[in-house]
Amino acid sequence: MRKGIKVSIRSLIEFVMRHGSIDNRYSNSVKAIEGTRAHKKIQKSYKENYMAEFSLKYEFNYEGINIKVDGRADGILLEEENVVIDEIKTTTRDVLNIDEDFNPLHWAQGKCYGFIYAKDNNLDNIDIQLTYYNIETMAIKYLRKTYTYRELEEFFFGLIKEYSYWAKMEERWIEKRDASIKALEFPFKTYRKGQRELAIRVYKAIVEGKKCFAQAPTGIGKTISALFPTIKSMGEEYTSKIFYLTAKTITREVAEKSITLMKEKHLNIKSLTLTAKDKVCKMDDTNCNPDYCPYAKGYFDKINNCLKEILKEYDEFNRSTINELSEKYKLCPFELALDLTLWCDIIICDYNYVFDPKVALKRFFQDKKTDYTLLIDEAHNLVDRGRDMYSVKLSKENIMVLKRYFSKKDKLIHNSLNKINKYFISKKNLLEELQEYYLIENEEPLELYTMLRIFLQRVDEYLAQHKEENKELLDFYFNVHSFLNISEFYDENYITLVESDNKNVTIKLYCVNPSKLLIERMDKAKSTSIFSATLLPINYFKELYGYNEEDYLVNLSSPFNSNNRLILIGNKIDTTYHKRKETSKDIIKYIKAFIEAKKGNYMVFFPSYKYMELIYEKIKEEEFNLNIVMQENNMSEEDKEKFLLKYVEDNEESHIGFCVLGGHFSEGIDLIHDKLVGVIIVGVGMPQIGVERNIIKDYFDKKEGMGFQYAYLYAGMVKVLQAAGRCIRTEKDKGVIMFLDNRYSKSAYYNIFPKDYFPNVIMKQSNQVKEVCKTFWSIKKDGE
């Protein structure tokens, strides 16, 4: 017997009772972090007769379906003659303008909690109290009503009656899905070397509620090895939803193909790929208001009836499908995708939908631990992405634009902006005194926080009276909200960075080490599997992603025959910034010798566009007849596709792509067989020396004496190894990889190479390369 259908009280109410249009012209909602802080303040103001964050659950059978609802009341107040369910709602509205009809959903939530508490405690009557707290003025308004048990019971089961259609639909789907999962076999005849081991560890991690760390080289088949056991665990009720998280579009496509492959083996599963709002929006401007966008108008009035039709006909929702359905039903494509996530088993999306506090899917991860599973692909990218997600900055130039705009429009806002601007000027003056262009402070800018909160209050008051659509104002308004929200995370892992370029000043809350915050998000899920072809060195990632002794650790070797791969190191070249022009001719000699050994398709990776262009121009000067195409900055998806289409087997002449380390072509692409026969990597891929990288270095030097490694070395070598991994993609591939930099002969770099690189690593000078490569190519591939 199944565990039944689970739904939170909040989700139940929002799903059944929603109506109206999408309208983001002006949001008066308070961000979750500010709301949490206000909740705690109010809860602490009560005495011992107040029970905060009171969990409530109710499991029952409705028309043959086992339903579980749960939630957490903000407080239960036990008065002498009354029991009061207290629901705290934070706002920026003037509480004097809030009455009983302000938001029916708030009453609905309190009434559901009241019903369950009254049922559990045999109460005939119970009070529901809404406590509205203005986070700017700290004003409070209490609204209270008394309900009988029968009134609450009738209301609750009225919601359940509406929801029962969806509960029955979900139960029928789960029975069908799980039957197909039980019958599902691995979609290939055999496991590749290492695949079975990875699949077993992922499965065990889910069953036991642990993490799995997997360093799994290119060619293992990581995606299917992670998805297959996770889907099997879903059929056995160990997990109810799977999030497949990626950093790049191309790896999302691999996950989609893996699911399609299993569907061809008769798997029934609903999957969805989330795409960023600005990429799927059908309007010229991403302006979500019903007066401008027909897809926003009446969205919540239409969506539930449309979902009934959509979920009957479709079980896969990629970008193309979402676009088609959006047009058919005149629904916002992004909001439609979000609503479909509630009914899908697998969600493929970017990291930020789980980890970024600004855009994370709060409907799944807001406030409780779940039985969901996270599969984090290309997990080496998450560290730097985490720094971006949990950092935020404000710019003086934006303040000046708004100051001018409000100089004659609104005195209070103008004065508020003026004070903020003076704060920035004081920082600029300090930098001038110090004769520095940046300043690192280990304290929060508390004075600035106060000014920003006053600014938000002034704007809220202004917007309540004016229909304002000034883009600069709204952008800065929401940026200030983000700044204050991120400030709630500020601790010893943060610094305040002030920078000036004479014209502008920025103040940034910089998250130097996002580890704690990333781990907290992972802990909301039941299990997390973290995998990459370059999870090296493994101890670095274990520390940053919260490895525990009971977690699973997999370190796999390449499944392919090492004799089909030759690795060369040109260790006599200095590619550091100041030596690049001087050694450019030596680089060209290596490239020329490498390519002349065999006609074919090649990629040469450089640490920057500037360095790539330098070598390209030198080759033109030398008048070498090499067919080179360079990666351009900010290429469109169509241009990227055209670039890769030149990599075909049996080209009449050698084709060479000049690419940038860490760019689109250095991760995730599959050019199999003779579509790519050689890869050259120039330099060691280290990030450019800069203020933020040096801050990371200093932080980890103080913490454990590993600053250079954490800030520069590991980040660079991950990019290097990802690029090298483009060369051998299948057991039928044969190729040569060449690393050009004298640092590769040093143990700090050399020892990061995967163990399966050895013993086929040899140091050679440019005049030896052609002959060594010719000899390698003259030997038949193992297995032929």
C-alpha cells in the first residue's frame, strides 16, 4: 500500500484558491529572510503560554484516497478561556489600511491549522488571529475571529473536495509510473566499467539519506548512472521528486536524452526542463503585468482548467513543448513551467532554482526537510556559482540617476537617496586618502542598511499613490531588497568590498566561502549526489560540499583503453602573462607540429580571448596555411551550433578551432570518433589575478594555509581537465592531448591529473612532437 498523497496546507490553499492575473509591476511582499526575522521577534514577545512554530498533521481517507496534509502554525496562544491560532504576516503596507478582507488566503491558512488543532484537542471553538507586522515601521495590527469546529471542518473539506480531483489524478499517475519503474531495466545491454559501481552508490545514498561524491571521468556515462538508480528508488518510495541540476544548457540536453532513452524502454515518467524567464518570454520586454502582456492576464483564473488538459496529454515538458502549450492556452510560459513542476517527477534545471535565494523554488525548499533527491552534474562549477548567488552589490551611479529623477518628483525619496549617496562619497573619499582603488572591510555596513530600509519605506509609500513604471527605479528597488536579504547571511564567510574607478563606487557583500550556505540547501533534500569528471582534488570538494564519514565516495578510472590516448607535456614554455609575446613563436611551433602529424579536427584552448587572438595573429604573420576558426565572445546558440558543425569526420583538410578555457566548447560537448582527434591546452587555466581572487586566497590562507590552491590552482586545473576531456568520448575514440606550460612539470599541477592519465604522459619539446604523434597514429587502436 502506498504512503498516500502529501500536500502542505500552504500549497493546498494557494493551489485551490488562486485567481486573477500575474502582475509584477509592484510587489508589496516581504522577502523570506526579512519575514523570518520578524516572525521570531513577535514570537519572542509572548510568554510561556505561546507555542511557536507548532507542527500540525492530518492523515485521512477521502473518497478512497489516502491524503496527508501538514503545516506549521506560527504560534498557538493558550489564553485562560480561548485557544488562538496565530498567523504572522509581514508586510510593507500601512497596517491601518489592512482589514479583514485584505487577503482571504491568510484566513484560509489559519482556519486549516485551527481545524486540525481543534480536532486533535476536541475543541468546540477556536480563535484565528492574523498578526500583521510592518517591517519598516514595526507597527502591528491584530485581526481575530472565533470559529466553531463545524465551520472549520466544512471549510477544510471544501478545499479537499476541490483538491480531490488532483489527488486522484496524482495517485493514478503514481501507480502507473511505479509499475513501469519496477519493470525498468538498465537501458543498455551492459554497464560500462564504473557505471554499475556509481549507480549502486547513488541508490544507497538515497535509501540511507546520505550524500554521494563521485569523481567519474568522461565516458563513464554519469548521467544515466545517476538517473537510473534514482528513478528506481522513486518506484520504491524512497524519494518523491528528482532535481537534476546543471550549469549549462548542453548538459541539460544530455539529461533529457537519457530520460527519453528510458521512456523508449517503456518508462512512464513526467519530466520538465526549466528555462530562464527572459529566454522563454514571448513579449519584447519581460514585463509581467496584465495591461501589457496577454499571457499574464487572467493567468490564475485559467491555469487549473488548462492543467487538467495538459497533464492528460503530455508527460515531457522541454522548452519547445512549453512554448507550444503557452501559445495554445495563452499562458505565461515561465509561470506555466513553474506550475507544472508540482506534477512532474523529474525537474531538470540550473543550479539557481535550488541554491540561489533570489530565485530558488520556494514551493519545494522554503522551510522544511523533504524526501527529494538532488543530482548535481558538473558539480565543480557550483563553488563559484555559489559565490555569485550569495553576493550582491550596489552602485553609486544608479543612485545618481534616481536622484536626478526624483529631484522635483518626491522630496522624501530624493532626501533618502541623497543620504545613501553621501555614504558612497565618504567611502570614495576614504579610498582617495588611502590612494587605493579598493577597500576590504570585515564588518557589515550597518549604517547603510538603515538608510536602505528607509529608502524602501519611502518608495513603498510613493508606489502606493502612483502607478510608476520607471525601470531604473524598480530595478534599484529590487536590488536594494536583494542587498538587504543577502545581508542576513553575513557572517565570518563574508567581507564588505568597496571599489572605485574614479567615476563610480560600488559596495559589495562578497561571499568568500559559500560552503555553509550550499550545504544548508543540500540538507533540505533527503539525498544529494555530487558528480563531475573533474571533482579533483577530491578533498577540496569534500570540504566545500560537506562530506561526512558515512557518505559515499566514488573515484572511478576511465572506462577506455589508455593505449588509445597519448598525453604530451611541453614543459619548456612560460605562458605567464608577461612572457606570452616572447614565447608565442614556441607555442606556434608546438601547434604546427601537433597538427601536421595527422590530418583531422583539433581544438586549441587558451586561458583568455586576448591570448588566443595574439597567437592567431602571429600564425597569420608566419603565413602558415592552417584552417583556423576562432570562438567569438558572446556567441549566440545558433553561432555555437555552426562552430561545432564544422567538426565532421573525413574533412578534406585539417580543421582547427581556437577556443577559450572555461567557455562553451570546453565542457559538455561530445565530438566522438574522428570528429575530434586532438586537443591542445595552452597554460594552466588559472583565473586572472584580481581583488576577489586574492580575497579568497587570503581567507583560505588564514583558515588552513591553502589559499593559492583554493583561489587559483584548483579552479584553473578543473578548467584544464574539462577541456582535455573533450578528446576521448567513446571506446572507439583515439586521440592526443597536449599541455603547454612549464608548470605542468611541477608536482602541485602534475599530481592533480587523474590516475588514468598515467603512464601515457611524456614530456617533449616541439621538434619531437611531430614524430611522437606520427608513431602513435601509426599504431592501430586497441580493439581493432
